Amino acid sequence: MMKTITISVLLAAMALLAVSPAEAAYRPTDSEIDPAMLKVDEKKILGNKIDIDLVFLDETGKEFTWKEKAGRAHVLVMSYFTCEGACPAFSADLADILEKTQALGRVKAGKDYDVITVSFDKNDTPKTATHFKHMLDLPAQLSENWSFASLKYPRQLKKFTSGLDFRYFWSFTDRMFYHPNVYYFISPEGRVVRVLHSSKVEPNDMQLALIDSFFNKLQPSQVITMAISFCYSYNYKEGKYGINYPLFFAMGSLFIGIGAFGVGAFIVRKRGKPKENQI
Amino acid sequence: MRIKAFSVIAGAAAVLALAFPGDALALNDHTPEWDKVWMHLLIDVGVIGAIFLVVSIYFLLAYTRKSEDEVGKLKQMSFGNSLAWALIPAFIFMADDFYLAAQGWKLWNDQRRVPEGAYEIQVTGRMWGWDFAYPNGVISSSDVEYDDSGKVTGIDGDGLVVAQGKPVVLRMSSTDVVHSFFIPDFRIKEDLMPGRITYLWFNPKDAGKHVYTCTEYCGIDHSRMYGNVTILPQAEFDAWLASQDEG
Amino acid sequence: MKEWIFTTDHKRVGILYLIGTLAAFAVAGIMALAIRLELWNVGPGILSGPNQYNVALYFHGAAMILGFLIPGLTGFLANYLIPMMIGAHDVSFPRINALSVWLYWFGIVLALLTFVIPNPPDIMWTGYVPYASQYSGGNSAFYVFTVHLIGFSSILGSVNFLCTIIYMRAPGMGWNQLNFFVWTIAGAFVIQLIFVPVLAAAVTLLLLDKYFGTAFFVPDSGGDVLLYQNLFWFYSHPAVYVILLPAVGALMEIITTMSRNQVFNYKVAVYGGVWGVVLLGSDVWVHHLYTSGLADWLRIGMMVTTLIISVPVGLLTISLVGSLYKGSIQYSTGMLYASSCLFLILLGGLTGIPLAMTSLTLHLAETYFVMAHFHFIMGITATFALFGAIYHWFPKMTGKMYNETLGKISFTLNFIGVNVTFLPLFGIGVEGMPRRYYDYAMFPQFQGAQQIATVGSFIIAVAMALTFVNWIHAAIAGAPAGKNPWGSASLEWTHADSPPGPGNFPTPPTVSEDWTPYNYEKA
Ligand code: HEM
Ligand SMILES: [Cu+2]
Ligand SMILES: [Cu+2]
């Protein structure tokens, strides 16, 4: 019974995909993937705001909108909860990186940010979410601050994913979804601040992206955090952070003049009492 | 001279203030508020300036040299006097600074806090024109056209069209160099950069047309990077947006 | 000729600076006239197009600041006056001093090459990336090398003069007996010493980006365009105090001498005013970036520091005005320039207050209001201070007297000219006229004000021409001026001839405990 429903919904989804011209190009006639499709155009979506009217259900079945999430930065991950391969692995990776990031000592889940996984599968429910979360077996602190949500009205999915430039399709041959594996960093105002492709993320990048996402909310006590963020700058082409060299050159150059003065003063003193009176 | 200077400025500000009567607003509309803070500031610096100027002119006229061997009679100040002449003015300046800062701070919050549910338009600056992307995907542009002699002949594209009575938030970035989006009538500007997002908001209360223009030097056609904000009643705006969709 | 080229005498080095700065001022001034003519009416005007306009404006801005005001005040005035004021026979490193002036001259020549090279720079004196590094068709390298040469020259000058002031004062001269001008120069050179290298670093990276394919400021490859702006203003805001402080110092010397008075509240003006400006001046640069997209809290923070700068600047102004109190004022041309500055510094300084407020600047930034503001404070106040100083020390430098009547006529014209030129620009600035505009087709209603400004600029041109004629004529055929025509109590007047010979003083001065350069009662 369950299975027939699932299949018919999937077929319906397929039909929808087929009629929507934008998605037509990606219709899975074979299992070859167009890699461009799995890319998220970061620059295009930066600053996009998550629709605050969309209603989500978390894994406990509680309703919420992004309005209630405002005030806290988020790492947003798109998954589907019946996935048995990539998604759980990808989430486990994230948990791992977040643990390592926390060990760097600057950002803390639950204090500076929360994590949220949103399903892009129309069939996901709080029940599948609970199962998925359970299987992940997250460390306690992350688990508390990581919710697994599905949309209350799945037909609004497009509204949610298009703002994130998130495209995905169901492959019949492989019986799974193909979709990009990226982390979205959402500011406390609900806007996209940064997108990192999961394959390249190191704890340092994760930390910097998180700081970027709540940069406007930094407290005076977090000056070191802020300073760290100034020391790096983001490289769009590579999707990674790099050292902000000009800043170091400039700070280094601050010593040139002072050093020159030191040399000058040293020479004058060595000359002994100036001969100014002899003319 | 100085009175003239400030009357020129005050006059200009007054003209602008008349164009935007500051009636009560439901949302903290920052445009008329700007004019109010500006007026306060003119009075404030006008008073300080007048005091300094009157004293200077009096000294310059009163203490001219009376005889060839006359010398100035300014005495070395006692420690207490000298300290008083440092602390009292410092205190007065600081007090005024904080008064102005407080006024500016309030206005600043209104300027930077985007009202809930503002209509969002994506602005892209490029050498040398503007693109405005609407939530439904429509893109409206503006490019200034000029003839061989360099004389401006018109503007291609509708530019920024918004609905009357609904706050608009502009989310901006640039595809090439730094530009800056400035609507003088709404007293706002902010730079657009490649790789970063900036924003502005304003409240188009009345239907009408206003100039927007680029205010960060961006090369040869920097002065020809302008267009019009057209504010239409909601129905007309909807019709305009729909007509764009078809096109 | 040869003795001028190989000179290491601080007075001749000073004169060489003076010639360079006046040349830069003249050419940049002619560019200003071209700009003003172009703006006479809406639409294209006398220039061949926007590119020519942008090049002229680039040259005007860069030459006025890097070639005229900074070297005029810290090169010419400091060189000529500092050693004499402190009773020294020369600077600590005379040969390095000579090197400084020639580096500066090469910088000027490079800047002047703007007019002969193909594709001259059009990046404005701010050289913002990525326009200057990736998009401009002009040879930004000329801008960068000009900054390098003049910057290097400044650093050498800073070391030299700070050492001179610290180690070469006349026997017996304590810190509180220094001329006020000496203090302002010390403050200015401390700023130069610390901050010039930052500007040099920023423009060097710009150069590498443009010609060597690096990506320091390319956003796609990890660069940050905002960082350039921060670095640029990190130097260039303090740089306005490099201009303002010596200008105030020169005004103070003229005012005290011509009213035979001491400096009002000397210690407060020195330790609170001068050093207050130096200290606070390094924490306010973001007021140039109020609309650049920096974090909101940063803008608010620097609004507060910027407003607080009004305290030391206010103390300096009070001392300028106070030094007239119970004075015995004689109006020479130099003193007329100095007196007018008491008005001009108010107009320039007080119009800076709205620009310190983030919220008002959201409208005012990058408009003619800003343009008029900085012209009043440096294009006019500091420039008038420098011209007043040239008049004031003219008898000392040449031993001859200029024509006082012609001096006063040209001053009057100049004063009228600057107000006619720049007051209307405040008005249209508030109404939204953006700066750096070749054309203003969107604001045809501003044409009237633009035309008044253009007329004013030609009044200034006439006044400047008369001034130059006066100086040149007097230098050749002026009446002998005598050792101390103004009856000053400062060492360069009381102990040195006009013009001073090699080594400055026939007998090296030693000063007593109650000596000050302002002690007229004793003198
Ligand atoms: C003597 C008469 C002067 C006139 C008529 C004049 C005129 C102008 C005009 C019209 C502009 C702006 C044009 C535009 O934004 O499109 C300008 C810009 C400027 N002027 Fe002057 N100016 C004069 C003197 C000075 C002086 C003495 C300084 C000295 C330090 C100066 C420094 C500048 C600077 C830094 C700019 C900005 C350049 C830029 O935007 O990059 N000017 N001037
Ligand atoms: Cu522009
Ligand atoms: Cu500044």
C-alpha cells in the first residue's frame, strides 16, 4: 500500500517535472548527469531571503516559519530523508566538520548558529525525518540544535528551492535523487550569505563562513573572532577562503616608517653632540 | 558672507522640505526625517559658527595697532584658567557631539531597518547602466543614450518602476566596478560592489518620477548612468509588470 | 644653477620645494578652470569628451594634494622655517633632505607626463579598485609611481625633521618654548611616517594587479575591493591633518607676529589640539566609507570618533581666535589671508559635521556638498594659509618687500572668488549634484549655480595671476625689506639676516629660560 502511494506520487512528480520547461533539459533519459546542473550559482543567490511565509514541520511535527528562526544564523542543508547513500553520509560529514570547527573555539552550535536540514522530497514527513535523524546518531550538542524539517505544503517546494538555486531530479535507473551537496549559510535576517560545496569544506572555511553569516551580530567581546575573519577573504572561483594578503602587507608596512625613524635617531645619537654651534 | 552661505543651504533644504511634507507616518519613513535632522544641524552649526565669527570680527576690529611700539597684552594664563579653557569648550563640544550623534543615530536606524514585508528588487550595476530584477523574474533596465556629439538624447528602458505606498528594498551588487545608487529625492545612497551585497530601502508614498544616478566614479560614462524611479499606483504597477512579462 | 641642483642647504631645498609646488598648483589650477568651463552648460562643452574631463580631474586632485598642499606645507614651509625656528644651522641629514626634494620633483614630472603619454590615468586621485586595476584603459602606473616617489620623499622628510626637532634645538630651548608651527610640523610628520607606507602598499598591490596579473583586489579570486578603500583612507584621512596641522601652525605664527601676542593657551593647543588630532585622526577613516557597504556598527562607531575630533580642532580654533585678544594687530597681506582663514576654517570645519553623521551622509556623500566642504577646508583654508605664509616670510626669503597694495587687491579678489565659486556648490550639493560628473543632463536646473561657480573660478584665476606677478616682480626689483620688518620675536627674524646666509645665524643663538618666540613684552 505504502509503496504504491510512493510510486504514484513519484510518477506524478515526474509528470510535473516533464511539463515544467525549465526542468525539461534535465529529464533523466539516462543516468548521465550534467555536472552544471548540480552547481549552485552562489553569486546569483547571495542576499536572497528565505520566504518567511513558508510553513515547515520539524521532526517532532511542530510547525514553524523562518520568522521564528530569525535572530540566529543557520547552516542549511538540503536532503531527502529516505536516502540511504549520499545524504546521511553528507550529514555525517557535516556533523564531523562542525565538531572540528567547534574545536577551533570560535563558534558554537546553539549559541552562534543552528543547523537545519530541509527535505526537498515531497514525500518526507516528520516521521521520515525522525528516522533520518535517529540513524545519524548525532552528538548530543549538535542534535539539540539541528532540526530536520519538511514543508507543510510540499507544492511550495519550488518557492523554497528556486531562491537557493537548488535543482535536483529523480533518476529512475538509479532510483535516487541527484542533487547538489552544498551548505548554505543563512544570516540571522534569513538571507543567504555564503554557499560552500561540501567536498571542499575544511573546518577553517566552515568557521569563517559561519562568522560571515552572523558578522553583523558580533558582540564587542568577540573582537578576536572578528579579527580572524578580517584575516581571510573569500575566493568565489575556488569556493574557499584564503589569507587576505593585502591586509598583512599593509600592516607590515606600518613598521617601515617607524623603523626608518629608529635608524635615523640612532645615527644622530651616534654622531654625539651635534656640531650645530660651530657652524 | 557666512549668513549668505547658510541661507543658500537652508533655502535649498527648505525647498526640499516643502516638496516632502513631513506628515505622520505609520512606518518610520526616513526621508522627511532626514530633512528635520538637517534643519536641526544647520541651526546647531549656525549658532556655533555665529559665535566664533562675531568674536573673531570683534577682535579683528577692536585690537588694531594704535602705535608703532605697542605690543599685545595677552597674559600667560594661570594653570586653572588654562585648564578651564580646555575643559569647558571640550565639554560643550562633546555635549553637542553627543546630541547630534543621538539625532543621527535614530535616523540611521530608520534608514537601515527595512520594514517587514518590503517589496524586494534586485539591482545590478554595470558599466554603464542599471538592471532591476523583480520577484517574478522580470528585468527592467536603464541605459542612457547619446549622439555623436555626446549630447544625451534619452533613456532606453523603463528603469526602476515601483508601486505607490509600499516600501521598497533594493538588494544591490555590481558585475564589474564599484558603483553607487543614489536617489536624491529619497536621501539615500549606497555602493554596489562585485562580490558583496548591499541594500537600501525607501518608501514611495506618492506617484511620480524621481532621478536616480550613479555616485561612485566608474569610468567614462559615470555621469551618464542615471534613470528614473517611476512610482505608479498599484493597479498601474501590476499592469506594467504584467506587460513586461509578456514582452 | 649648479649650486642649486647640488645644494644641501635647507633654505635652498625649501625654495626648490616652493617652485615645484607653485608649478603643480598652476597646472592643476588651469585644469580646474578647464573643468569649470566644461561644466558651464548641460551637455558636452569645451573638452573633447568625458575621458578628457576625467583625466583633467584626476590630475587636478592628485596634483593639488600630492604635488601642491602636502609638499607646500611639509616640504617648503617646514624646510625653510624649522631649522631657523629652533636655532639650528641645518637639518640632521642635509643630503637626504636634498634627495627628498629631487624625489618629489621626479614625482611631479611623472604626474605632468599625464599630458603627453597615450592613455593617461583617469582613475581619480583615489584610484579605487577594481576600476583602476582591471577596467581603466589608462596607465595607472603613472599614478602609482607618483605616489611612490612623493611618498618615499615624505618618509625621508619625516625622519629628517623629527630628528632635527628632537636633537638640534638651540642650547636652552625647552619643549614649551618651541614655535607652535614646529609642533604642528612634528605632528604632521608623525602621521606621514606611520601612514604613508600603508598607502604605498595599497597602490603597489593595485599596480601588481594591473600589470602582473595578481589578484589582490579581484573579488572572484579572493580579493576584497573594500579593503583597498579602507587602506586608502587609512592613510588619506590622516593626510588631511598633514595638511590642516601645518596650515594652522602657519596661521598661528602669522597671527601672533602681526598682533604681537603670545599663543592663546599654548600648552592646551599643543598637547590637546595638535596631539589630540594626531591621536584621534587615525581612528576616523571610515567616515569616507559611510555609503560603501561596511557593517552598520562600524559606521556608527566611527561616527562617534569623527564627531569627537571636533574637540581638538575646536581647541586649535579657539587658540587661533584667542591669540588676537588684546593684541596689537597690523594688517599686512599675510595677515589678511590669516584673518580670512578664521572665517573660512569655520565654513569648512562646520560643514564637516553633517558629513560626520552617517545618516546625513547617506544623502550627502559623493555630492558637490562634499566637494565644497573639502575645498573650503583644504582647497581654501590651507591654501590661504600657505599663501599667507609665502607673503609673510617673503621678506625673509628674498630680503625684499612685495607690493602691499597689489597684495591686498589680489587678496580681496581671491576671497571674493573662492566664495563665489564654492558657496553655490553647497546648495546644489544638498539638492543632489554628484561630484566627478562630466555632464549633468539629469539636473538641468543646476546650470545657473554651475555658471556662477565658473565665473568665480575666473576671479580666482585673476587674483592668482596678480599674486604671481607681485611675487616675481618683488623678488627681482622689490625694495629692501630689512632683517625684521614685522618686528617678530621668533629666531628666524631676530637672529638671522634677510635672506639668511649659509648656516643661518651669524652667531648661533642660545636661548634663556624666559625666552619664547612670542615674548613681545621682553623684546
Ligand atoms: C583654485 C580654484 C579651484 C577650483 C576652481 C577647483 C575646482 C574643482 C572642481 C570643479 C572639482 C570637482 C569637479 C567634479 O567633481 O566633477 C574639483 C575637485 C577637486 N579639487 Fe579643486 N578646485 C580648486 C582648487 C583646489 C585646491 C587648492 C585643492 C587642494 C588641495 C583642490 C583639490 C581638489 C580635489 C582633491 C578634488 C577632488 C578630485 C576628485 O574628485 O578626485 N582644488 N576642484
Ligand atoms: Cu558611476
Ligand atoms: Cu576625512
